[in-house]
Amino acid sequence: MTDRAILIAGPTASGKSTLALALAERFGGVINADSMQVYRELRIVTARPSPEEEARVPHALYGFIPAREAYSAGRYMADAARAIAAARDGRRIPIVVGGTGLYFKALLEGLSPIPPVPEAVRARWRAAAPRLGAAGLHRALAERDPRMAARLRATDPQRIVRALEVLEATGRSLADWQRIPGQPLLAAERAIRIVVAPDRRELYRRCGS
């Protein structure tokens, strides 16, 4: 049974964490899959589980990164691999809950094996971002890698910077790297997938309360 996993997705205030906690009390522990709830200082604004809730069952990957530190999907995969292994070593079913679709996709499909970007390259493009603006970054990418530029919105500086970093660091388009399949952490056929999607008006009411 511990080779299975339960994945619970949904928006903030949907009740997914409550469901995960109830299941964890019977079957296992909770592993975070929300890109904002990894940050230590953002408990309230991200609706992170309370200290009392975290004390009821094992919780992993919550509030363990300083807000000033960048956190990537690749780093999440390494951390999630350790958390899933720890749950299974304790004969618990991993219950993964969150709202970051990329994290769920990575767990079930893997990530393309893109080499690490040197810090100097990363720092150079991040420093250039405020000066160039999103449109300027997109023009720079279009000059160097028109294929990847065509895939990205000119209003998405974070992804544009990532494409520029990878191109400079590896000499290859991010589009080329993305075609290489990754290694999933969870077998899709052994994963129970639940989407918590309450009525939108009720969701707005909860968020406002």
C-alpha cells in the first residue's frame, strides 16, 4: 500500500488541506506542493497549516525556506524525493497537497534534465531584468532564440529570464531541453488524484472571511 500516493490539488481556501489532514491521520503524512508555502515567513498569506495542525501528523516541505531565497521546481523535486522516501520508510502513504500545477506535473512526469545555470549567469540576467523590462527581455530572447520567444508571453519576465539563462549557460534553447523526458518520482498508475473545486462564490466567501 505504501507504494501508492494521494495527490490533492485545489485553490487556496478550497478545503484541500483539511482533507489532506483527515486522510493523513489514517494513512500517512502530508507533503507540500505549493510553491509559496515553502517559505518560512509566509504562513498567514499562503494559508499554511497552523502549528497545531502540523503537530497532528507529519508535515514535510512547509516553511523551510527563507523568503529571500529563490526556490525552483528542480530543487522541489530533490526535496520531495527525500520526503516521499521518508514517508515510505515509515510505512506511511505520501499525501501530497497544494496548488502548484508544475510541482504535480513534475512528480508524475519528471523534469527535463537541464544542467544547473552558473550563479554568475543567473545574477547577470536577474540584474538586467529591471533595466530592460519584460518587453526588452523578450526582444533579447527573440534575437537569440526566436523559437523559445514565440512560446513565451512578452509579459512573463520570469520565464523569459529563465530561457535566457539556460541559453547562455548551455548554448542550447530551453525548447531543446524541454523535449528530453524526465524521470517521474511517482508512478501515475499508483497515484490517487483528487481535485477539490468548490463553487466559486463559496470560495470567494472563504477567502474574504
